[in-house]
Amino acid sequence: MTTTTPETTEIATGPIHGLYTEGDPVADTKAPDVPIAKMWDQRKFDAKLVNPSNRRKLSVIIVGTGLAGASAAATLGEAGYHVKSFCYQDSPRRAHSIAAQGGINAAKNYNDDGDSVYRLFYDTVKGGDYRSRETNVYRLAEESANIIDQCVAQGVPFAREYGGLLDNRSFGGVQVARTFYAAGQTGQQLLIGAYQAMERQVGAGTVEQFTRHEMLEVIVVEGRARGIIARDMVTGEIETHLADAVVLASGGYGNVFYLSTNAMGCNTTAIWRAHRKGAYFGNPCYTQIHPTCIPVAGDYQSKLTLMSESLRNDGRIWVPKRREDCDKDPREIPEEDRDYYLERIYPSFGNLVPRDIASRQAKYVCDEGRGVGPLVGDFRRGVYLDFSEALSRMSKEAVAEKYGNLFDMYQRITGESPYEVPMRIYPAVHYTMGGLWVDYDLETTIPGLYAAGEANFSDHGANRLGASSLMQCLADGYFVLPNTIRDYLANGPFPKVSEDAPEVVEARAAVEDRITRLLNVQGERSVDSFHKELGQIMWEYCGMERTEEGLLKAIDLIRALREEYWRNVRVLGSADTLNQSLEKAGRVADFLELGELMCIDALHRRESCGGHFRAESQTEDGEALRHDDEFAYVAAWEFAGEGAKPVLHKEDLVYKAIELKQRSYK
Amino acid sequence: MNLTLKIWRQAGPKAKGEMVTYQVTDISPDMSFLEMLDVLNEDLNAKGEEPIAFDSDCREGICGMCGLMISGKAHGPEVTTTCQLHMRSFHDGDEITIEPWRADAFPVIKDLVVDRSAFDRLIQAGGFISVNTGAAPEAHSVPVPKPRADRAFDAAKCIGCGACVAACPNASAMLFLGAKVTHLGEFPQGQPERSARVVKMLTQHDLEGFGGCTNIGECTNACPKEIQQDVINQLNIDLRHALQQMT
Ligand SMILES: Cc1cc2nc3c(=O)[nH]c(=O)nc-3n(C[C@H](O)[C@H](O)[C@H](O)COP(=O)(O)OP(=O)(O)OC[C@H]3O[C@@H](n4cnc5c(N)ncnc54)[C@H](O)[C@@H]3O)c2cc1C
Ligand code: SF4
Ligand code: FES
């Protein structure tokens, strides 16, 4: 195995290029010191109880109503706590969890194919390329089966077999069938279940729901999270909400790339504001790029749509061998002029190589000028996913039965029928493994501030396996948080905070000041134009392949763009009505800060792991090459102040139950 | 292509609204309808005019956030959501009118944005199965015949967009309600609360100011998820049953 090794000497002697400083290591202090299989039971036992009659007096704010937030709100409401739930959409049911297609994993072993808690745990750690924390992942696998029971009891219409029992499929390259699904709409059905459970508590008066409310600041009083500042997006009013604890379940930040499979409103504001108030940010650079999305069609493109990965089971991926053929009708390109590049490079896995490899190879062939589809800028960014062979092998009906609704969706968006012309696909940003650093209790470094779901960094290491985010969100919300947060709440109610406490006034003033500043710039460029430019920088230099040189360049570009933003952005309208430009402006301002931290994190991690691919660190066959001796840690970043260098705290990853190995797809 | 757009502008909930005409040029047939509005908004912003407010989030037809009356049709000429409608469904020179959902129960907030919180309150009234976290039995302890599970799923596909209400001359929410009642009513787990559910949800429906159902069927035609009218029949059957139990 040869590598173009990074200059590790510099790492040994200190921070790279003076972009950050290093602080004390962090530790997860809450995982009990017992064997991993007993740990969660022990933690639940150790966690203090709250007398039912006291729970009403204890309040919890939950930002986010996706799978993580809605399930936590429902469960804490049922337990009798006073919950305040926030989301930016007009209904909790619209959180982006709704868009998840494929399914949810659980170690039920209904097929008796050798699945177990340990195997799910093992697959998840391996899939994360050994960059996740063992203790949290083990608990996730343990709770997975309970999730399915809970959802079935709520009436989630999972796919069933004729005998009336639940159907499973295998997903994401694992060898057991442990994925539960509801057609291609699993996220929708799970979210409706959690939403209904939460609405039941709204009806019962334990949960108060604030829709079209955007959280813009965390309130920290005497070192504890005590509330949030939110903007009522309809009236523009800036509101103060106080509580005994705060949970952020605000989803992922993939929209820092502008184009992603996320919803238009997905943002980093909630967690970024918390980060600025003292919560460490874990592994910000870990991003998952999904290989099968519908390519960009033009400059007006507002988002990208995922096509299920299952298409790779029967479709063959190719590009023309010659650049001159790229604008030809693909049906007229003879076999010998086609390059089935995945089959060529990976003869044993072929079109079924893991997500990161498939994505990277698509980028390479397009960089060579062999991409297909419309020219966007100077490049064609697309590869063919061809079903003609499957259609002649299987019959049109059989193909329609398996992929019909995906083909329809594709046709609706592109106007082309995959039954007649090969589909075009291209990778797109899909998921962010990074997020707020949390301990075993899902508590951030600010006491009383918790993070759940995609918003935390906890379970997926450097790469997430298919169907395991939904599992994590629901494990966090239904089963983990309600148990750990009670240990914290048992010490409350905490001293009442007054609305004119200096910390509250300061937080509120900060929010109002930012809004005024954004409206007062009155520059030349729209918010979207800045967001698009940031996205291009991130995609180019902090996307599928990252290099020392590219990342350094990106940091300069982002700094310059951020400087221009506050001088030249144009936000029209006023602060006291619905103002969508203003909403976007606040989010993009935060993305402009996060983007820089992502690049610094990617720069400092001079190894490749999972979705983080450093060109300088690869094996001979172009696979990610880790450096466990130097990088087997979580990078937890501390905000050190405006303009100051971020501080890196390392949490060493200790593997006791699983042996560290190099991933291989030979 | 070049198009003439007549768009409803309304500064706030209490403001008087009006139709305003805009021209857009050079629209690609591959754009989605909302991307076409994005382009117009960028244009307005550049000219110093406040962009048009409209709702959307997932832009892939599943969250139910988008929804416009397009030349008199909820979600426009195709059976899909507004965000999944593409400009190839239109022709050069077309004039398109764009309005918000119109229904008493969905008041306008601004421009094309309406308040659909009434739907949440319908669910709060009874659109759930009461089971606390942790109290669930093993999932395989209750088999569900596949045809019933499939019917439940078909009804559960509703995205809560409100097109059915907007399309109905009575502004009735019976399709939305019927879909929920059918979804939960197909499961053994949904039986204990079945009668109470339909009564409570219907009571709330009327309180919110939705109209009654006179079997016109516009709701189904407008529904992007093709929820069938038989869910309304199911609702009526459940209601009759519930009333019999009560007397
Ligand atoms: C197209 C697609 C398909 C996917 N398919 C799968 C799959 O098959 N299986 C799988 O396991 N995973 C899948 N994933 C990943 C998975 O869906 C997400 O990671 C997961 O649903 C995130 O849930 P969440 O609860 O953390 O956040 P979300 O569901 O994103 O919810 C975020 C919530 O936070 C609120 N919010 C955000 N910011 C603020 C703010 N500042 N103020 C107030 N509220 C705020 C939002 O309103 C929303 O309610 C998919 C993702 C995508 C995009
Ligand atoms: S029934 Fe159809 S039209 Fe009505 S809210 Fe549901 S999805 Fe929308
Ligand atoms: S924006 Fe989500 S359905 Fe249209």
C-alpha cells in the first residue's frame, strides 16, 4: 500500500497554517464504566427520577419537529413535562424528515438471517469508517427494535407481507435484511406518526406548539441554557421563551452547499448560534454526498432531488469514451464507444460500490470532460444510468413494477422517459454527519442544552449508512433524551430567570441588531446570489475531494465573500411582517461562518475517512486511507470569539468492543 | 418562453389585495414553476421591489408546504404539487393567474401565503392512536392483513397541502379528514378510538369554518396524492356507526 502521505510533521508540531489553536481534550463523561452491553441500562438506572407531580413545573424547549424533535416533544409531553415546540414551517408535519424515502433499520432479526444488536452496532461503526463513538452507537442498536414497536402501535403503515407481518429489505450494502419501509415514503409515514403523537399532547395541553417561528439565539444564564430568542415569522415579533432545558433538533446543514437534497429552509442557524454561545461543534467537515441524484439543469436550479439508490441494482452506469460523443443521443453511441467505468474499475462490485466511491468516480469522468447532459457553466455534470439492458432482460412490466414511481418522478422533473432514454444522474450533498458535539446523554458543552437527530454529531462517524438516520432520530427522541434529560431536570426547577436579566436582554438585543444590520446594508446583490456563490466554493473545494491547496483557497474566498455580504447584500421589505428574504439572509450569514469552519476542519484532518476524502491520502486503488495513529478522534471545535481562531478539542475514540480495520471493497 | 403572470399581492393579513401583472422572459421548460417565481423574485429584488411571498420547503412533492391556485386550478394543470409542476406544461405567450388558496379556514397571511393551522387542530382533536412511548407491544404480536395495510398506506399518503379545500366550492376538508379516518381505521390498533375519532374531528372541522361535503369531487381531482373519494364514504360510514353507538 503506497500513499502520498501528508506532511505529518506539521501536525505533530502544531496547528496548520495558524488557522486554529488547540485546547484541552474533551471526554464523554456520562457513559457508565461497565461493559458496553450493560451501559445503557446502568445509565437509565443512575439517572435521577422526577416525581410526576413536579414535572408540570419543569419546562423544556424543543427546537425542531422532525423525527427527533417531534418524538421528543411527544414523549416528554406524555411524561407530564411542560414542552414548548418550535418549527419554521407552518406545521410540524413538514419538517424535512418527511422526505426520507428508503427506510429505517432495526435489529429485529425477523428474517432469522443472523442479525443482532451487535451486528447492527458493528455495521454502523464500520460504515462510519471507525470515526464514531462506540458507546452511543451500541445504544442506538439496542433501542432500534423498540422504535418499530412504537411506530406500529401508532399506526405507521409499514409494508407488510401477505401473512400480515412486516416486510424487510436489505439496504446500503449490508448483508442482512433489517430495513423496515413504507413504499418510498418511509420518512413521511414515520413523521406523521410522531407528529400525531405530538399533536395529541398539544390537545392534552402538555405541549405548546409554535409554528412559523425561527429560533435565532440561545439564552445562557449562569452557564446553563435557559431559553431561546425566536422570531414570529408572521408578525416579525422577537419573542423570549424561557425554560429549564433546551433541546436542539433542528436537522442538518447540507444547504451550506446551496444545492442539496435538503429542503429550502434547512439551515444551521439554531446550532450555529448555540456554537457561538459555547457549544462545541463536532466534525463539521463530515458530509455525505449521494451518487444518484437528478443533475443540475440550469443556473436557476433551486434544489436537487434524490433518486433511490436501489436503481443501481439494475441500471448500468456509463459515459462516452470520447468527449466528442458527449452531446450525442446516447442511443446512437455503440457499445464499444461506451465506458462502463464502475464495472471497469471495480469488476467485483461494479455499479454497487459504496456511495462515496460511486460519487467520486462520477466527478472524475465529468472533470475529464466526459460528462453528459446540458452544459452548466463549462461542464456537463451527469452520467448515464441505463436501463436498456434490464428492459430487454426483464420486460418493461417487471421494470415498471420495481422502479415505476421513480421513473415517473424522473420524467416529471426532466421531461425524459427512462424507458426510452438512459437516465442522467449526478452526486449531490445529502446528509451532514457533523453537528453539535454531545456526550452520552446528548448534552452539549453548555449544561442544559441538548442536541438530537441530524443536528448532533453523534452516531455516524465519517459516513452514514442508509436507513440509519431515521433510526437515530427516533432513538434520540423517543428513548434516549427522555431518559437522560430527566437526570438534569431532577435538579430543577432552576431559579426563575426574569425577562430583563442581563443575559436575556443581551441575547435579544443581539438578534434585533443583526436584523437591523441586514436590512440596513441595502447593497446590490441578492441573498441568493451570495448563497449560490458560497455553495460553489464549498462544492468545489470542500466537496467530494479535498486538497490542502483547495481548502486554503476556499477559506480565503469565503472570508472575502462574507466581508462583501455585510457590505453589499440587499434585503428588501421590513422586519415586522412575513419577510422571506430576511429569513434567508440570517441563515446565509450563518452559513458563511460555518463554511469556513468546515474548511478548517477538513484541512486539519490530513487523512481520508468515509465521506471526507483528502486527495493526499488514498490507497493505490483510490480508496480512503485513514491514519488511525493520528486521527482516531472527534474534532470538537470551540468558538473563540468574532475573528478569533477556533479552538480544537480532541475526543479520543476508544474502541473496546470493535477492532479498528481499514475499509475495503475489493 | 415568455409569459404574462397575474399574481395576487397582499401586504398583510388585513391589507386589501390586488392582482398585479408581471412579464417574465426566457423561461426554460425545464424549470419548475417555483423556480420560475424565484427568477421573477430575483428580478424584482434587483429593481428594488419587494419579492412575492410564497410557501415551499421540500420542493419534491412530499412536505405539503407549497400550494398555489394556478389559472383557477389548485396546484395547476397536472396531477402533482405546485413544486413538481414544470414549465413544460405551459406555452410561450401564455397568461397565467396565480392566487393563494381561498377558504375561510385558510386566511391569507401575505401575498400567496395562507394559514393552514386549522389542519393541525383537526389532528389534535383526534387524528392519532393513543399510545405512550414505551407502552407498545412487540410489533409482530398483531398481524395486519396486507390489503388493509395497503389501503391504510394509500390514505396516509396525504401531505396536508390543502388543495382539496381550495378546490372545493364549499371549502370542505372532508377529503383530508376522510384520509386520516381511513388510515387509522384500517388498523387493529386504531379500533378503540375509531368512533370517538370521527366525531371529534368532524366537530372540529365545522368549528374551523370548513364547509360541508356535497359530493362534487373537485377535491379528488385536485389532490396531488390521488386520495380517492371513497375515504369520504368511509368517513360517513364511521360517523353513522358512531352515532348509532351513541343513541
Ligand atoms: C431526500 C432525503 C432522503 C433521505 N432518506 C433517508 C432514508 O431513507 N433513511 C434514513 O435513515 N435517512 C434518510 N435521510 C436522512 C434523514 O431523513 C434526516 O437525516 C432526518 O430525517 C433528520 O431529522 P431531524 O429530526 O434531525 O431533522 P429535520 O427533520 O430536518 O427537522 C428539523 C426541524 O427543525 C426545525 N428548525 C430548523 N431550524 C430551525 C430554527 N432556526 N428555528 C426553528 N425551527 C428550526 C425545522 O422546522 C424542522 O422542524 C434522507 C434525507 C433526505 C434529504
Ligand atoms: S387529501 Fe390530497 S389535496 Fe387534500 S390535503 Fe391531503 S394531499 Fe392535499
Ligand atoms: S414544497 Fe414540499 S410539497 Fe411542494
